[in-house]
Amino acid sequence: MSHPHTYSHADQAARLEQVLALLRDSRLKLTRPRRALLEILVHEHGPFTIEELAVKLHDTPCDPATIYRNMAAFEDLDLVRQCDFGDGMARFELVGQDEDHHHHIICRKCRKLELIDLCFVRELEKLVRDRGYTQVHHSLEFYGICANCQRE
């Protein structure tokens, strides 16, 4: 499952530098596996399962437990978000800038993923922040049967 948006190489390079700077400002060291994971997430977006990330890291040996720990650490830094599509598989994607915020439609049959680039929940998120909450996030996914699966 990959992000259908196309970003220029300059945009990707700038976003990667921004993400790496956030990592450098944190308590985490910039290891080779961390850099490789962030490069994948910037260039291909995701969301990806741990197993999918392991396959994409073929040039950088990294076991699934290490990938999962890194994703959890990136999540703590608000670099990635975990997506739950109701199939018991954790998926991770880079947290976009405000204009990249999106939601997903998932086919319950073939698991095809489509993006919805519109979000009406930001007003509700602001209400939550106004009540004194910090590190506020939301997740909104839609499930259905895609047109292809309906024809089968």
C-alpha cells in the first residue's frame, strides 16, 4: 500500500532533512536503520506493516523487533502514526505536515487502500486542545467494499 501522491525529489529531500533534524533534536541517535526507515517513509509514505518495512530494508539488516521499537520511538516523537485497519496488523506512516493530513478508505475484501485528502475533524481536535489536552491526535478510517470486489 503506497501513497498515490507524487512529490518532487526536492520536496522529498526537504522533508527528509526536516525529519532527520527532528530526530537529531531528540534523544535518539541517527543510526543507519533509523535513517533507512525514515527514507522509506518519506519517499514511499506508506502506511507499511513491520514486515513490509523489513522487506524494504533489504540493504540494511534489521530484525522486526528493532523496526517495531524504532516505529514506537518515532511515534513518541510524532514522526509517524500507527494506522489500525481492523485486521490485526499495525501499519505505520509518516506524519504529514498539515496540508498532507489525510484519512483512508479500506476495502474489507481485497484490502485496497485509498486516501481521503479532506478532514472535517480538525475543529473537534481544536475543541479538545481548548479543554487543556496536549499531544492530541485522531484517527478516522472508512471501510467498505470497493467497486472491483463488488463486480466479482
